[in-house]
Amino acid sequence: MHTIAVIGAGKIGETLLSGLLRSGWPAERLLATSRRPERADELRTRYGIRVVGNDVAVVDADVLAIAVKPQDAAALMADLGPRVPAEKLVITLCAGLPTAFFAKWLPDATPVVRVMTNTPALVDEAMTAISAGPHATNEHLALAEEMFRPLGRTLRLPESQQDAVTALSGSGPAYFYFLVEAMTDAGILLGLPRQVAHDLIVQTAIGSAIMLRDSGEHPVKLREAVTSPAGTTISAIRELENHGVRAALLAALEAARDRGRQLAAENV
């Protein structure tokens, strides 16, 4: 079994660590790095793993999972990159940054894989997109899948689609939370207690998502099954269309994609 070092064990890095441990990955095969001593102590106590410096991680680990913020990646790679042996697999979880960014800091032929996951990884229901970068083989992609499969579902796709993935599923949970928040407020406006409105909406969201996943039906067909002629649902749908909700979603996702590209341009 491979030894994995999570470089920069913040929220996303800790999510990966905890998921690997839940899946049965041995603690002795997991390393983490942290710039803050108190954070290092927290990770050791919580997970029973070694928290080491970058110099140790590049030697002891087979896989280096880069989980720092995009704006911190250049400083990290300037220090880390020249010390990484070419046979190590580098996996980047840095939103917006292409594999080419990491390749320029690394020795020639170092395999790089780009990953975009999302926060439902905390409950093992993530959507994780995996893309091969320079010199990454099917074996490297399979190892990345092995690491992230315990966190939910994985999908391979070309790196050229990763900015769209970031906008759609990387940021996606926030859109659903926003919708639940708005619908809960609507329930209160209609006279329901907040907790009742919340419970109604959350369970409706869970049930609808499971139907979408398990039925194999197109969302239009599922929506039409709820939409009776001259009924309550079609009246609500008409208002959503009148207020441009569909167009707003399209514009919102384009804005998220464009911001991802901007982050890459600012940090590459």
C-alpha cells in the first residue's frame, strides 16, 4: 500500500485524511504537513498520523497530495518542487491551477494528476473529478481514484473540463444551500415555523436527489410528473421562469468558471 502525504492539511486536506482512515487506509501510511505547530498537534491527536516537514514528506511518501490554497501554491512549489523525486506522484487539489503550473516546478517526467472534489466528502458523498496531467498514466489515475473513492463518486475527464467542474460541482453545494435557505424563508412567509420549513425542504431535497440518481429518468420527466395541468406546481414554475431563474443559474456558473480561470491567471 502506498504512503500518502497531504501537503497543507487544511479543510480539504483533513477531509482527505479522514476519508482515507475511514476506508481502512493504515494511519502509518499517512503523513501530513502543517506550517502551524498547534495544527500539527491537533492532527496528531485526532488521527494518530505523523505530521512532518516538507523535507521528510518528499522522501517518505509515494504520493504527494497538494492541498494548499491557490495563492500559496507558488511559494510552496518553489520550496518543495526541486526536492521531489521524479517517480513521485503529485496530486493537486488546488482550485483553478492547471497541472502545467506544478510541472514547471517539478523534475522532468514527474506525473501530476489534478483533482476537484467538494464538501460532501465530509459525509462520503462527494463528486470528485480526476484529470491526467503531464506524464500521468492510467495507473496513476487508478491510484487517485482509490484515494478519493471512499469520499463518494469519482469521474475521469480531460483537464480542459476542470474549470467547468469547479463551477458546477466544486462550488455546487453552495448553490443548493442557497436554494434551501431561500425556500425555508418562503416557508416562513407562508406561515410555517422555521424548523418545520427546514425539515420539509431538506427531506424533499434528499428524496429528489435520490430519485434523480436511482431512477435514471431525465429531470424534465421527473418534474413533469409533479406538474399537473393548471395546478400549483406549474404556477410556481411560471414564476421561476418569469423571474429568470434559469438564466440566472447559467450566468452564475459562467461567473464561477471565469473566476476559476482568473485565479489560475493570477497565480500561474
